[in-house]
Amino acid sequence: MGETKMSILIKDTTREERERIVKESLGNLDGACDGCMAGLAEMYQDYIDGKKEIREINMEFNARYVSGNDGPERSGCSYAD
């Protein structure tokens, strides 16, 4: 039972295959009530369009998450005064 793994690289897939890969990976996008899943799907649009590999998109997302650059600035606790 040796399974062969399908490549998800842009060079090895068609646009339609990339759309399917993203859709299957993210699950049911229509069932999200807070709208965050739609934003997640948009995050992978460059992969679907053949501009960036999934790995690149995930690395960029992780870099912003770890650095906190996109989050609000914390100015301190107003109760400590």
C-alpha cells in the first residue's frame, strides 16, 4: 500500500486543481458565520492564481503572527494608575 503523494506545487498543478486543493484543505467555507473563513480563502488567492506557493503564503502569515506587527499596539493597563 504505497500511496503516491500528489504534488501541490504550482508547476505541477492547474488552476482548477489549486482551487480544489484550497477548498478541500479549508473545509466548508459557507458554514462560517463570522466571516473569517472567507478571509482565509482570500489569503490563498495568490496560490490559486499561480503567483505564490502555499509554503510562501503560510510563511508570510506566520511571520506576521509571530512578530505581532499587524496587531494593535498595547499601551498599558489603565487600571494600574
